[in-house]
Amino acid sequence: MKIIKVKDIQALNKKAAYLVASQIIEKPNCVLGLATGSTPIGTYQELIKLYNDDIIDFKEVITFNLDEYIGLPNTNPQSYAWFMNRHLFDFINISDNNVHIPNGMAEDIGKECMEYEDQIKKVGGIDLQVMGIGRNGHIGFNEPDVMFENLTHVVELDEQTILDNSRFFNSLEDVPKRAISMGIKTIMNARKILLLATGEKKTEIVHEMIYGRISSNVPATVLQLHPNVIVLVDEAAGKLIKEG
Ligand code: F6R
């Protein structure tokens, strides 16, 4: 793992955006894996700036999101499809055909999961997967006790995750209990991974992800086995990381 520690969230957003931008410049038709949540919002804002400044072009870029709630249509402001439009896609020249987000309203969810994997395979796999980390060590919606062999699949959300995500909903009861998520194997198949973490709430889990024993109880520890991971943290999230 390559660890990059920066001063604050602003610096992290810029650096993350530059890393994504360099992937797009190097391969204009690259396949990006994208995440929702609070962490990447600032990075998406910086990417929009780079697009407006003509430094990057999304015309040929293909994207696959990590996950989506089951039961929320893409017109629901809490859906991840809505999130991606609001925070990134509405502001760049990406083609609708190149955007992929699991369909949480699919009639046959099992088939939807299999087709999602097929689509990733068909475009040659993910070049760069951008993601955050949950306080319980989840990546995507791969919760503790996950099977490392999983491809895209249906997940029962962990209590901690439902609680953490309830801040975006009117009440705890409104938070969907199931989601579709890329599996650990899908994520590990990405050629490069950029994991972002900010703030004190992530300090301990970031430390465990890097130095802890690899265990399905802390899904992010599996990233220790990936040959090309950048962990980009601000000072607060990286407080327990040893220097050098
Ligand atoms: C989002 C996702 C989740 C989040 C994680 C951290 O698509 O897959 O794993 O990355 O829950 O969320 P934030 O960034 O809100 O702390």
C-alpha cells in the first residue's frame, strides 16, 4: 500500500482529483469505479473544476458505481444514482451510456448482479476504483464477515451502517436494509485502487486496515493483498499511521 497523508480535506480533494485526472489523461476511455458517501464529494467538485478548465474530458470515460440501495428508484434523492448526478454527472460531459449504477429496482436482483459483473468484464475491467471506508471497515457495502470471493451481490446492511447512513434520511426506519454491492473480488480485480479517508471518525479503522490482521471481520484489510493501492488520508484520519 502506498500511503499519502495530506494536511486537510481540501488538500485531499485536490490530490485525489489529480490522481483520477491523471488516469483519464493517460487513458481517455478508462474505466473508473466510483463511490458515494460524504468522502468523495469534494474530490468530485475538484474533478468538475478540472473539466471546466479543459484539463480533463469525460467523453469516453466509463464508470461503474460500487453500490446502490435496493428499493429506491433513481428519482429518489437518497438513491446513489441521484447522488452521482447531483455531485458529478450533471456537471461533466460523460455519456449516459457509459454510466453504470446497479439498478436497485430491478425485478430480478440476482440477474441484475450478474449482468453488472458481465458489463464490467465486457469493457475490460476497472482501471481505477475510487472509494471510501466505513467505520466498521466496510468497502462498498461489503460488511464485516464478508466472503472475499463475492462478486456483485445482494447485501444485508450492518446496523452500524444503517445508523451511519440514517443522517441522509428522515428517520432510521427510512434507511433501506438491503443493497446491491460490488463484491470484494470485484474490487480486488480493479487494476488500481484509491481509498480516501478523512476525519477523526476514521482514524482507528484506517490504522486497522493498514496494520491489522487480514480478516473478513474487517473487510478493508483485504486491500493489503492488492498490488496497487493508494491510501490517501488527511491528518486526522491518518493520525495513527507510522511515518516513513
Ligand atoms: C459508498 C460506499 C461506502 C462508503 C463508506 C464511507 O458508495 O460504498 O462504502 O464509501 O460508507 O462513507 P462516508 O464517505 O460517508 O464516510
